Amino acid sequence: MSRRRLANRRSHETIAIEHDGQRYKVGLGRELVCADLDRLGPVVEVFLNAQKVNSPVDVLVSDGAILMSMLLQHGCPADVIHHAMKRNQDGSPASPLGRAAQLIHSTLAEILTNPAGVSPANMET
């Protein structure tokens, strides 16, 4: 399976999350489906950073996000990544990477319900 080359222009959304009392920033890179209409496509890259830069947790979540990006760019479906993540007993994601996968999965659901793409003006942050 070969890696899909990303477009030079992409949208980037940053979302602040908290997991187990720690704060993280999730960055979701999405390709523009139609620049004239300002429509966004699926997530094609993921960034994840802990509040304390270069801490062991920051390094682990950042490396995990890089691997998640590579999976997406090599054609692994977002819902497969989402369902592969560990979960707590209540069904919630067990890790910050699981939370990021949940965000990716929810953007996929948006696109499936609105095939024309999602406008950045209508995105939740």
C-alpha cells in the first residue's frame, strides 16, 4: 500500500482536550475538497501534544499521532483506527490517542451525512 501524497494546501483545526487530568492539543489536518466553496474533506493528518512540551508523555502521544497520520495516508479507514483503540469500561477512550481517533471518527461521520464536504464556518472547536 503506497502513501497518498497530501495537497499543498490543507485546513488545520486545533482542539484542546483533557484526559485523566492532563491537557492536550489535538491538531487535525484536512484537505480542501473545493477551495472555491471552502469545503473540507476527511482528516489526513493528526498532531497531538501534551501541555508539557518534550515530556515523556508528549513524546509518546506525538509519536502515536504521527503513526495515526501514516495509517490515514496509507489508506487505513478512520473507523478502523477508532475501533482499534483501547476503551474504558464505560466505552470512553482510554488514552489521549483514543480521544484523537474519536475526533477523527466524528469528522468522518460529518462528511458521510454531508457528502458535499464540511464548511470551516460550521465546524465545532
